[in-house]
Amino acid sequence: MAETSFKIYGYRWVVLLAFMLVVGINQLAWITFAPITSAAAAYYSVPDLSIGLLSMCFMVVYLFVSFPASWCIDTYGIRVAVGMGAALTGIFGLLRGLAASSFTWVFIAQIGIAVGQPFILNAVTTVAARWFPIRERATAAGLGSLAIYVGIMAGMALTPLLTLASSINTMLLIYGIAAVIIAFIFFMTARERPPSPPCPPGQDERSLVMDGFKQMIRQKDFLILLFTFFIGLGAFNAITTWIENILHPRGFSIAQAGVAGGLMIVGGIVGALSLPTLSDRYRKRASFIVLCLTGATLGMLGVTYASAYGLLLVSAFVLGFFLLAAGPIGYQYAAEITYPAPEGTSNGLLLLMGQISGIIFILGMDSLKSPETGSMTASLLVLIILMAVTVILSTRLKESLK
């Protein structure tokens, strides 16, 4: 039966927008202290590393909460699971603002927000599958992923401005109030499913979580995708974390490094808006994954070796454009090739790979940098080689759509 014979509800965009708001505020809370590390360290009288742990704890917590969160999404649905993530972000975001003068309470609140993260991020493909027809699902996943980058950009831009205009306490309180309002909006507007599924009868049913997990780890294409996310997402986390240290030995200033990092995110936003839409239009997933990984590898080469500022900016944009666009296409591809395994489980496993490798790559790049110059070129070259391997492996992926 043709897909056009199924009723598609306009309310799907309301649900997606409410979900995107929750994603955005959670990611803003994660990145809050990154652009004011020195000021926050001085305010709380702690080392810079302690401020860095406020962000790093999100990756560590994800390792322990990802599987329970995916189980909750697949068992109880997006309204309950994402609602838990939104509530945790709102409650602990407000606590962080009310107790902003105490580093101990801020750290506790940050962990609470981090616990909510996998309940939100692991639901990207589930939201798309519950509400959107197959021809729009990569687009919906792309918009869900777009909210991640918008939240990061908002945190990078607003945190210094609000801190300078008022104080760290006021800035954190504003974010906390915003998190509570967004959680309220989600609970008021989010619905679990439309009155009728946007797919053929029976195809909206998924297997049990553990059965789906056993099925996924036996699939060659999914294992290749896991390795791809392990390298690609881990590389992105490491490069964004160390962007200043990567560029400083080549004579680039802090401001120039900030612009390059910002352009990576802008490129990711443009890529997440365009390439998943094209993937839906041409009904291709594997081909676009190969394209994204190839473009990202070329962009990483430029970020590693560019000595001219203009070339660096172009390379940063290209890296973000292709690497971050690969995410939503990969999430949807995984959901399609692992059917009837639950979408939340496949989505969560892919994100989990990036969190594990992010920690490994961040620590590894710091330990391998040149003791004389501080250069990270050697570790970046290793990442480029690993990215090239993912390109080769991705050419063996089979298309999921006919």
C-alpha cells in the first residue's frame, strides 16, 4: 500500500518542536561553563580542571544511564521518558540557579541534569518514528539533532554576555527558570502517538529491548555504523574540547580559535538542515553516510594542517557540515536496518559509542601533545587515519530504502 494512503498529522511538528526545546535547553546546561572556565574557576576558587568536570560529567554519567534510558524510551514511550529528562533538567537546572554560590551544589545539580540527558537524546529516532512518515524521518531526526547544536551555540554566546551583564549566579538562575518553563511546555504539548500510525499496519510495532539488542549486535552493517560513530562522534567531542590547544601552536589567537569552533557548529547546523532532507528526497542513507564521512575527513585535514586563517575557517565549516550531518542520517539508517529492534536502543548505542570515545580521545590527545610546543598534530593525524578507515568501511553498507 502506498505510503500516501496513511494519514499524516500536522501536530507532528508541535511534538517535534517541544522535543527540540527540551534538547536545546539540556545541551545549553551542559556547555554552560565552557566559555567562562577561567572566570568560574576564580569565582568558585577551584582549579580549571574542576570547572571542566562540570562538562565532562555528562559523558561519564551517560555511560551508566544510557541503557536504562533507552529501555525506558522503548518501554514507556517518549512522553514518559523525555518527560523524565525534561523534569530532571528543569528541577536540577533551577537548583543550580538557586544554589549558584556553592560549587558543591552546582556540581550535584550538574550531575542531575546529566542524568536527564540520555532520556532526551536517545529519543531522537523514536520521536521521528512515532510521528513522521518514512519519507520525512531523516529530516525529523536532523531537526532533533539540530537542536543539540543550537543549544550549544546559545550557551557559548549567551553565557559570557549574561555573566558580564550581571553575574554567574544570575546567569544560572535565568537558565534554571528557562528549563522549568520548557519542561512545562513539553508536558502540555507532547503526545505519545498520533491517532493512527504514519506507516503500514504492524510496522509501528517493535521487538522487546533485549531481543532487539541481540539482533542488532549480530548485524554487520550496524557494527560498521557503531565503529563509525565511535570514531566520528568521539573525534568531534575531542576537537571541540581542544580547539584552542590545537590551533595555538600554529600561531592562531584565542579569538580566532573561538571563531573556528563556532563555524564548526554553524556548519553542523547547515548540514543537519540540508543533507538529511536530501537523504529523504533521494531515499538513500548509505550513500550519504559515505559522502559525509569523506567530506568530514577532508575538513579534518584542513583543521589539522591549515596555516592560513581563511583556509582554517573553510576547513572548520566543512568538518562541521559533513560530520554533524552524518549523525541524524546514521540514526535513521540504524533504525531502518535493525527493524524491529526498538529505535531508542539503536539510537542510544550509537550515542554511547561517541561518549566512550569522546572521553578516550580527549584524554589521549592531552597525553600525546608535544611537550616542547604543545602541538596535537600527531594525535590529530591518528584521528584522520581512523576517519579514513570509516570511509572505507562505510562503502560496504547496504542501502536500507528501496
